[in-house]
Amino acid sequence: MSMLSKLLFLICLVYPTNAHAGEGRFTLIPKGAPVPFEATCFDTEATAKLLTWKEFLKEEERKQCDFEKRNISLDYDLVIENIQITLDETKVRYQIEIDTRDKELEELRDIIKKNKKLNIPVVVATSVAVGFGIGFGTYHFASK
Amino acid sequence: METLLSILGKYWKEIAIACLLFAVSFLWWQDHKSLVNAYDASVESYEVRIKELKESYKRETERKEEALEEYKEKVEALEDEYSEYRNSIVEIKAERVNELVRLRQENPQQLISEIEENFHFEYVE
């Protein structure tokens, strides 16, 4: 036996799992074969896989469920955060509208207040009276 | 002085009309000024409003983009975590399969027990 063959044989002994690297096999055994009933026969690999599948099924499902739950939770968090941002900024915009309108109204009130101080009919009447007064006064003094 | 008085006496009507015109012009000017001021106040108010509204919309967009980026990072981290788990579980399962294969050869009775325990199957000799 060559050195290489010995080495390969040794590797196979050290790592026996390599010998079971297949996908697993099974066969259907009819009634009357050397088993007491109609059967489905799984080889060791397939049986080990079935057992492993069963053992980890619950944990895997739980983990997947947790993942989906957290994913959905993140989706809803984003939706809620967006709504909150819209709400905050709508409040800010509302306040801006109110403040600027208040300021505008204040300025308009000031303008109206200033205008109210000047009563045009009174001013016209006063001007006419003053004009007549000056005229008559001057005429009176000039006549003297 | 007397000359001035005589002029005033002679032209008092014209002077009165001039004073009246001046007063009316002054008032008209003031009224116009008020209207211009009101218009300016409105324009200024609109400008301030538009500027602040623009800032608000910009801020809203920025905050939403930031939230979206944060969401993407979180989703990516979650997917990485899950993917890591999937990879690790594949390895663990492979190890377990090997272990069961060895068990079949080394301790078949225990394998039978495990099958019975997991699937509640009855073992038949």
C-alpha cells in the first residue's frame, strides 16, 4: 500500500463523518418482507436528519417568528415616527400661521389707530374756520 | 407788517383755500401712506410665513429621511443577525446529524430512545 493510500485511509478513520456526507436514503418495504408490517425504511443519515429536524423545529420557528415580529415592529415604528414628525411640523406650521397673522393684525390695528386720530370732517371744518378766521381778522385789521 | 396784513386782507379767500388744499393733501398723503403701510405689513407677514413654512417642510423632509435611514440600518442589522443565526443553526444541525449517525453505530439503544421520545413511535424488534 502506497504512502498516499495509507494517509487517505487514516483521514477516513479520523473523520468518519465524511463517510455519511450523503443526503440520506429510504425505501418502502412491502408486507411479507423480513419485517412484521408494511414499512418505510430510512437509512441512518435520513433518520438522523429527521431527528435533528424535529429537535430544532421549535427553536427555528421561534427564531423566525421573533425575526418577523421585530421586522414588523420596526415597520410600525417607522410609520409612527413619520406620523409624529408630521404632527410636530404641522403644529409648528399652525403656530407660524397664528403668530404671523397676529403680528399682521397688530400692525394693521396700529395703522387704523393712527388713522382714527385724524377725523377728516373735523379737520376740513377746522381748516375752513381757520381760513375764514384769518381772512376776517386780516380784513378787520386792514380796515382799521 | 401793514403790507402783509393788507395782502392777507385782500387775498384771505385764496389763502384759506390754499390752507384747505394743503390740509386735504396732507390727509390724503397720510391716508395713502397708511394704505402702503398696511400693504407692506401684509407683504412682510406673507414673506415671513412663506420662509418659515418652507423651513418647516424642509425640516420635516430631513427628519423623515433620517428616520428612514435609521430604519434601514436597523432592518439590515436584524437581517444580519437572523442570517448569522441561520448559518450557525445549519452548522449545529450538521454536527447533530453526525452525532446521531455515530450514536447509531455506538449506542443504538439510545438512538431508539431518542426516536421514541421525539416522535412517540413504537420500536418493534
